Amino acid sequence: MPNTTDLFAWLDTCPTPYHVSQMAARVLADKGFIRVTELASDLPADGYILRDGSIHVWRQAERDSTKFMVIGAHTDSPNLRLKPVPDIERLGWQQLSVEIYGGVLLNSWLDRDLGMAGRVMLADGRTKLFLSDSALARIPQLAIHLDRDVNEKGLQLDRQQHLAPVWGTSQKYSFATWLADQVKCSPTDIAGFDAHLFDITKATLLGADSSLIASGRLDNQVSCWAGITALAQSPRQENKTVVVSLFDHEETGSQSATGAAGPVLEQLLEALSINQGLSRVQHFDRLAASLCISADNAHAVHPNYPERHDAQHAPSVNGGPVIKVNANHRYATTSLGHAHVKTIAQKTGIPLQVFASRNNMPCGSTIGPIAATRLGIDTVDIGIPQLSMHSARELCGANDPSELVRFLSALIVS
Ligand code: ZN
């Protein structure tokens, strides 16, 4: 049975992108990576830049770096987030006003015990993370007696009317009072906040044979964990600088300062080239020789819905990492990149699978095409197969996360 201790600790303590970037920083600091707050001409050999819910990590080449290898993943997952003025009182209930972030499978958030996590900006300029994983809130589903044909007609949810969670029946707590308690300050000290709801159920092995993992946010924290783990345990390469970029806001299109469409990765790569004494033209040459792995989960074939997959391109859980291909470039994989990673997988004895969507079913996308467009680096979209993508609780194979680490490690040293 694979060792899931580190992965589960990561999943259980990272309900928001801010917690993911902090967790990655903690793992890296233990391995001697040095945090820098701005790009400079004397970057450490092993370092990282943390900005909000994103983190960019590098391990510079031993000498004569001729190429980069970039591993990209995203720290965010679809969820429910509090609006700036969240307190609602209705019919004796205390409720919270929420916004829907990304492509949430809304039904999966009903009748779950929800915790809350995020960050608070204090009036004195400090930012504090908070995480409350006790049963704090719940979105109660309407009883079947009051919605008789819900099973036949399907659940209809009005996104404004039906998703406000209840979190009490007394007027004792305003949200500001509760939040101030979390970070041990006075409500008047709070200048701003980001507060996300999450299912408090911990990650667990599942199945009579314990061959599955059930958890929230497998998409895409498995890739974040795998990328950081692979880099932290890999030896320094003689002529390859390895970068792991964990971006925020992929689930809403990556258009933000900390998303894959933002400038930080591009700026970091150029700064690393300058650090190694390269000219701008040499930097461009180096980009052209580089490889980017866009790591994000893939759709495993569902036993109850096999018709939703192209039969030739239907990955199985515990079947190994999946290469995602799309002729319309919703995934960035080129045949050149595909061939390259396939050869390495074969040499290392790692089984690979391939996903292409049905022609009558549009596929999702990843940070891959965005990174490829911005950087001009040959990119391959890779991810572990999973079910229930964008549910509050997702499902993947127990062997696949460690296989992804093994594969990324093999690519780093190739
Ligand atoms: Zn994803």
C-alpha cells in the first residue's frame, strides 16, 4: 500500500490556495530553499517566491544551464466563498452570503458539515491565515416530502436563493466577531478577508482493498504536492534549471496577478537567466530548448457512465499518469513533447495512459496552453485520473499520486 501520510497531511490542512502556498513553503524551507521577496541579480541556488495563493520555486543548474524544466499546477479548487458583507438573518436562522468560485458541482455541497478557512488582513498591515475545521456551517437540502419529484426531474438549485449555508440560530455571532476570535484580534482590527467554506471530512483510503483515495481538492492539490515533492527530493541537475510554479485562479481562467496568465513565471525565468550571465537572446534560445509539464488531474472512465469517454482514450484509476491531448489545444500537449515523456516513462517502467475527449463533448482546459502561449515552451499536459472532478469530495486511485511523483522525478533527471 502506498504511503499517503504526507499527501493526506497536505490535503487536510490546505483548504485554500493561501494554505497551499504556505504548505509548499514549509516543505521547501525544511529542504534548505530560501524565500526571496523580489527578483534580483543574486538569486539563491534553491529558492522560492510566495505571492498570495501562488508560489514559484527553483533549483538552479550546477553549471552552464542550457534549458529549463517547468512543472506547473494550480492551487485553487472550485468552492463557496463568503461575500464581503456575509451576515444574513432569515426566519430565526443565521446564514452566510456566499459566492460560487469556479465550476462547482453544487449538489455535492449539500448536507455536508462545512468548516471555514482563509486569510485576514489586519489594519496594521499584517496578514494572518485561519483554519476552523469544526462543523461550522451546512447547506441543508430540502426534504423529499417538499420536493417529491427531485429524483425523477433532477435537483434544481437557484444559485442565489438555495446555497446560503446556515451557521446558527442565535444572534450571538456576527461573522466579524467570529473571524476576530479566529485570529485573536478585535473586529475593528479587520481590514479585509478571504473566507472559503470546505468539507471538514478528512482525506481517507477507500475500498475493501484500500485502493482509492477520497478527499476534497484532489484537483489539483495532488499535482501541487507531487511537483513540490519531486523537486525537493531531486538532485541538482548539471545543465537544467528546474522550476515548479503553483498558480492560483486556474478554475476561473487564470487571468490574475497570481494566475498562469500573470507575469511572474516569465519574469522569474528571465531573472534566472540573468543570474547565470545569459544575454536576452541566449535566454530566448534557452526557452526554446525547454520543457513545461502542466500537471492537472484527468477524467478517469466512470463505471456508470462509460459512454462519456472515447473508448480508445479512457484512463483507469491506478493505471498511471495520463497524457492529455486535444487537437484544438485545450490541452497543450504536442506530439513532440508526448514522444519525449513517453520515452522517459518507458525507460523508468512507469505506465502511461492517454486521454482525448469525445468529439461531441467539449473538454476542460488547464494552465498548459496559457503557459505555452506566454513562454513559447514545448508543453505536455499530464495528470492523475480521477472521478467526481469539482465535487466537494473527489475520488482517485491510491497508487497514482506516488506514480506521478516518480514520473515527475524521472523527467527532472532525464
Ligand atoms: Zn484542475
